[in-house]
Amino acid sequence: MRTEPGEIQYDLSKGSLMKILQDHGIETRFQSMTTDEIDQAVDLYRAGDSIKTIAAKLGKAKGSVWKALTGSGVEMRPSTR
């Protein structure tokens, strides 16, 4: 990503930015997962990634990832909690 003169670029994931906004009481609108993101989440889960890891990689909430996976018919592994 190229920045223009005078622009500041921060190395933050979308999830990190959303957490900072939430921590400061800034309301954001719901961002549903795209078809590509859901496909990527399914691939990552089937490859062994946890829901938490997938959520961090995609900058989404764990609940959103879980909902996308179950809605795609993915057989869920037992929780390790």
C-alpha cells in the first residue's frame, strides 16, 4: 500500500482497529463477511486453524466466523476450552 505525502500509515489489522474504536465507545456499523471471506474461513478451519485464529486473520468477531462456518455446513470440532 502506497501512502501519499503527509499521510500516516499504521500497521493495524482491521480487528485491532475495531477493538480500539469499541474500547473508546465509538459505534461502528455491522460488517458482514463476504463470500470470499467465508470461503477463506472454511479453508483455514479445515486446515486446522481455530475460530479465534481465523477471526484474528480476517479481522472479524469469533461469533461471526462461527456463524459463517456453521452456515456453510462445516462440521465443527469439539471446543478445546
